[in-house]
Amino acid sequence: MSQIPIQVFLFPLLGIAYAVYAVIARNKRVQGMDKEYSNYRAGELARRLGLQLVAGDPTYNLFIRDANAEIRRGASDDRALQIEIRMQGAPQGVPLELLYHYRVEQESGFSSVTRKVWFDCSMSAQAARSFPPFEVISRTTPIGPIAQKQALPQQQSGNPQVDATYQINTSEPGIAQLLGQVLGGFADFANSGVHLIGDGQRVSFLMKHEKPPLLANALYYAEAMATQLSGLARRLGG
């Protein structure tokens, strides 16, 4: 009787060993990044901003998503993945909120798996009174354009440098002129992009994970974002 070549057993074992090693190495790398970027953990970020974490896991890392057990577990057909982080306060005398929402739903078919993903991350400052809506978009970013969300006409601010850097959309020329006076303060966010939405009650800085404005780059300057949004809300709301 002929012998079965040892390679028949050895190669699958080597493949399994390599897969295990790759998982262990990846987990160590992710753990190291989680530690290196611990200032993006919800609890630490809230402390940086002088806010109270009112919803969510304080150890959840908004930048290194794979460091979180819930993310690694993922979604299944009968269980959606949902992460909700909310922090609130008024460290500069203006109501401020940071919201992070991530949800994944999965549905498996006979030969395919469909996933629906929702993501929203924004820092918002509340104005004391209502104001005309507006939208501000960086004209260029390091990784591509930012999509306009509101159907508002473009306006010039009267500040050539601001108008060359940002697209301002509003129906009220006075709002464009006000923005021309304050948008220079958002220069720190050139490497992430700027997307501001003024909905008439609050002004929000929108962020994305894989599109501009990049969450990781933007939240590196989280304190500056809070300061600029609070100041703008104060100017808008009187």
C-alpha cells in the first residue's frame, strides 16, 4: 500500500498556523494603535472637550474602530451592529454636542451577503436664536470633493481668501459676510476638509471615516473645533 505524502497533511497545517499567526499579529497591532491613539476613546475625548459622556462605551475608540470588541463581533442576520456615542456640555458657555452613530444590518441570501451601513459623526453648537440656514464646503481636500447636502445658492463672502478656500451656500448674503469673517479660524482643518451645516438652530461640523472631512484628522483638533463652533454659534445667535 502506497504512503500518503507528508505534504498532504503539512500544507494545511501550515496554512492554519499562518492564519492564526496573522490574526494574533493583527490584534496586537490594533491594540498598539488603540493605545497610541487613546485620545480618540470616547471617555478621553469627552474629558479633552470638557463634555459629559451621556451615551456609549467610554473605551470605544472613534478612530481605531477594530480595537472595539463590538466591531470585531460584527453584524449577523438576526443582530444588527449599532454603536451610539453622545457627549454633551457647554464648556464655553454654548451648548455643545458630539454625536457618533454607526449601524450595520446584514441579510444573507443563497449566494450573497448584503450589508446596509449608516454612519454619522458631527460636533454641533447651539445658537441662542434662529438664523438663516447655510452650508460651507472646502473647495479642495487631500482625498477628494465633499458632496453638498442642502439646495442653497452660492454666495461670496467678500473675503477673497475665504472664497478661494470655501464654497459658501446660503440665501442670506449677510450670513455669507459673517462667515467670511470667521472661517479663517478653521485653517487647522485643511488636512481633513471642512463641512459645516447651519440648520437654523445649530451649526455642525460633519465628519466621515473614509471620505472628507476625515474624522481622524478633524478630531485631532477637537478642542479647536469646539472653540470655533462655539464662537460661530455665538455670532449667529447673538
